[in-house]
Amino acid sequence: MKLTRFRVQNYKVIDDTDWVPVDKCVTALVGKNEAGKTGILRSLWKSKNVSDKTFDKLLDYPRDRYARERKETQEVASLEFELSSEESKALANQFPPSFKAKPKKVVFTTYYKGEDETFALVSFEDKLEAKSRLDSSAAASALQNVSNAITKAAAGDTDAVTNAATAALAKIEVESPLWEPTTVQGLTSFQTAAASWLAGDESRVNVATKELKTLDEVLANAKQGDPSAKARKWVVDNMPIFIYFDEYGQLETRIHLPQYQQRRGNPDEKTRTQTALFEWSHLDPAEILQLGKARENNEADEVVQRRKEKRRALLDSASFGLTGDWIDWWSEKRHNLHFDADGEDLVLKVSDDHSQFPIPFEERSHGLQWFFSFYLVFLVESKKAHKGAVLLLDEPGLHLHPTLQAKLIELFERISETNQLIYSTHLPFLVDGNHLERVRTVHLSGPDPQKTVVSNDIRPTGDKDTLFPLQAAVGYSIAQTLFLGKRSVIVEGITDYWLLKALDDCLPGDDKNHLHPDTILIPAGGTSKLMPLASIMFGTAGVGGRQLLVLLDSDNEGLQAATRVQKDLFAGDDSRILMLGPAIKMEKATIEDLVPRDVYAKALTDCGYKIKFNSDEEKAPTNVAAAEKAFQRGNHGKFGAEHKAAAALNLVAAWGQDPKSIPDDTRQSASALFAAINARFNDQ
């Protein structure tokens, strides 16, 4: 069975999540701390687990409603499962043949009952449910028909029958299932009263014969009980269990084997992880303990030595096996895992490629401890009794470096081949940018006390803090794509990107007038952010044939940035820096100087600024310098980034609608710039 969606109600800070779709492989619940993510996971876990954990209304019910609603019956967790074709056939065989069942989905719902009890119900699709849950209206109707037929016959006193019918009907809840004890009791008592009345006079032998036959059939069906009882039990027996994993169960350096043997029958979380360790390494703790026992009376030296040698061989073999099994997933360093024995203790140590000296497992990083413990428990248990279980991970990978968090997502994919997986996180690097459709955002909303809200499709909901991990994941995914470009050009800002991209797309002509197809333009967000971005990207330059170029305006700010980049990043080499001015044959130039001054003035006017340059402004070295003076003269405030962006978007829109509107001077300048960029890459 595959979990397809869930609905949590009346749990902690959750009033009602409504139905939340679940991915068939991996689902991520993304949100801030205290938003209700853990509550969702734990409510799913309490629905069915191997730890005998159940719902407790006193502890689990929303506090703001507990006092007035504690004695009522309420739904708490509903789980919808989709059946495979094999499961559908198996379940169909549990129904009576007359049902002709073809089940595809089932729903398992847990309820609070009063203050201290819970119960669960399995329900099927509407048509099956209608067949399997015949209500007591059929019983009431059959009973009433017998009573009416006897009364109509008027063959003697019918008061006893009428009174019996009234008493029986009072016990029958018309909308309840036919096999309810009160319904069976009511039908039986009336059947007895009717039989007694008929036996009282031979002339009554043919009264209500047809009606009594129908009543007998209804009562017989009622006594058989729920016709779908076997099917409901099959669902409970075969539905997946939930395994919940958070920070517990991490391995320790020393395992005292006698204590482990005692706890093994009733394991706690620590013992659970230790058991996984022994099973994965194929070590028998009882055997290791026996091989390491003290010399017995009259035991020969060679026997003792052979015992110890065998124990050493087993531990060495297990150490080698563990290293080989998990090293592909832990790529931070190459670690070697070692088993050693010290008296009755099994000792786990770790060495790495920086030091060959093993040190205790507990002294390694918390990230390594968590990752290895997690790896053991889930890869071992998912292949055993918990095969097919739904795995619930609460905030995994908190202590891992971002690159290992991304590696963890790969591990989730592998695990999901056999186990559906749902995890909660607020970490950007644990949001899979390639599968944002798997994300469900979780946040608090409404008046105090606020309640949990969960997005029920691929459209995320919530405030900016809730959405931040998704935004960061998308940004990281885009950045990774940009960093893979074979020809990366860092430009100063977004307006540079818009203008150059539009011109590259709109200019006519052959490839000589355009950027090389492998070229990617990357806006730095200003010269202040250029240095950090360039330094990060410079680290990937040369890998896989990747090349890097920095394009800067030929104004004072651009010249200063060029000096810093050349000195601090490129060790005096200016081959990776291209100044705009020389490329378009201007002494001073910003990206806005790709268009004639009058065209730039019109773009600003079209944006609502009514700019017309005077003679002094016409003599300014750049369009930006001219606009700064014009804005100051016209009391428009300081000419800034928002004005540059507005003008650039105006120009881009006009060129997109009519490429012929691009001025000839702009065509020539853009072609010259693109040729200079292409040539600089060709020379690297």
C-alpha cells in the first residue's frame, strides 16, 4: 500500500490540516520551528507503530478546546492508501462474493472516544461502503411490514404484536449498521412476539407469511455480523506501519555486551541502534563475549590464543565491511570504522585519511555520529520486519554540512525505493530544488491561539520566513546551473543583464553579432557584491573547460572594482576583466551608453520623469551622469537604481515588440561588445 494523502485534526496546535497529498516517494514538510511539523509526523506515527504508542486525549487534544469537548468523539488522524493490483485482488477476496468488490483505495481513521479511549475504523470507496454497511433501516422496514400485515389481518387481538413492534423499533438506530447488538436484539424480540401471536390461533397460520420471510432473512444477515469484517481486518493487518526517527538512538563508543544482552528482549532506542549495528556487521554479540571470556580451568594456552585470534579476525572483518558499505554516502572524508574489544565491552573507533590513529566514535563530529546512526537503523530495519513501512524523519541532518545535507537527499531517494518517506525541515539544503512538487509548507495562521496550516498542493503557502528555505533552494539550484556554464560573464547589476540579454536576443544577423551560445550572463547585484561572487566562481574556472570573465563599466566605480579584482583575485592578471568603454570605443561608459542619449532620455520620459537634457547635460561623459544632473535640476530626487531599472525595462519591452526599433548606434555598440567578449574567451 502507498500512502496517498493524510488529514490530521484535533492534535496539539492542529485543528484541521484538511487532506494533504503525499508523494509516492519522498514528501518534505517545510516550515519554521513550532509550526506543527512534529505534530503532523507524530500523529501519523501514533496511527500505527511497533512501539505501542497511541493517542492520549489529555496530552494531545488542543488545549483551547479540551475543557468543553473532552467527552465527545472526534477524528484525529485519517490516512488514505492506494492499493497495488495484487493488494486489490487480495482484499477483494475478503468480501462476500456477492459484493463483486474491486477496491482501489482504503482509508484508516483513528478517533478519540470520550476522555480516555480511542478506536479506529477502516472505510472503503462509497460503493463498497454502501454494500458493506447496510443500515438498520432495512430491519426497521421489515419489522414494520410484519406488524402492519398482522394488524391488517385483524384476526384477533394484535396489541401484543403492536407493542412488541414499538419496543423493538425503539432499540433500532436506523442509521447504524444492521449488525449492531441493539438491532439484533430488537429483531429477535419482535420475531418471538410475532411467532407467539401466530401460534395462538390456527387461523393465523397464513398471516404475514411473505413479510415474515423477509424479516427472517434480515435477521439472519444481522446475526452474521459485518460482511466486510474480514476485509477491514485485512486492511489493518496489511497497512504499512510508521517508523518515527528524530535525535534518539545514536551510537556510543562502548557497548557493554552483558547489558546489551539483557536489554535486547525489550529494546530502548539506544539498543535499537546497537542491534542494527550488529546485524549490519554480521557480528554475534554473544559469540564475541564468549570468545573474550577469561581463561577457564585447565584450558590450554593454544585454545585461549585461538579464541582470541578468532575474535580479532571477526572484529577486523566487520570493520572492513562497515567501511566498504557506507563510504559512498559519507563523502566528507574517507573514514575507516574499527571494532575493538576491551573486556566485556565492544569498542567502536574511527580513523580518517588525515590520521591513521583510531579515536572513539563519540569524539567524532556530531554530524558523522548522526549520519552513521541514521544510516544503520533505516537501512537495516527497512529490509526486515519494517519493509514497506512509511519512514518519518523529524528535522534530519541538522548537524551536517550543506554538501552532506544534499547527499542526504540522495540517500532519501535510495531509501524511497522500498520505503515511502516523509521528513520535516527548515534547512534550505534539505529542500530538493529538483522536486519542489514534493514540498508541503507548514505554518501558523489565524487569531490567537494560531493553528497549523498545511499547503495541500505544489503551491506553497505561508509567510516569508516559511517560504525562505524554498526560495533559497531555488536560488541555489539556479546558482549551480549558472556555475556550470562554460563561458560565464559576471556583470555589475540586473540592468546590465536585461539590456545585454535583450540585445543578444533581438539583434539580427549571424553569430558574429551575438554572444557565443555557451555564454551565461550573471548579475552580481552591484560592485560591492562583485568580489565575493567572482571569488566563488573563480574557484570553478578551468574545471570542465569553464571560463570566467568580469565585465565592468568604465566609470570611476567600475575602474576601482577592476583594480581590486585584478589585484586581489586574479594576481595582477587582467585577461579575465573586460572594461566596457574600450570595447564600444568610448572613454567613459556605463551599460546605459549602449543607447544614444536622446533615446535614453525618451525612455525616462516614457517612465513618467519628463526628462529633456540641456546643453550642459548633453556634454556629460555618460548617460547616467547626464540623468543625474537632469534629475537634480528637475527636482526628481536622486537618480538611482530604480530609475535605471525602469528605463532598461522600457527599452527591453520596446525592442521585444519591434526589434527594428533598436537604434543603429546601439546595434553597432552591442555587436562590438559581443565580439570583444567572445574574443576574450577564445584567448583564455
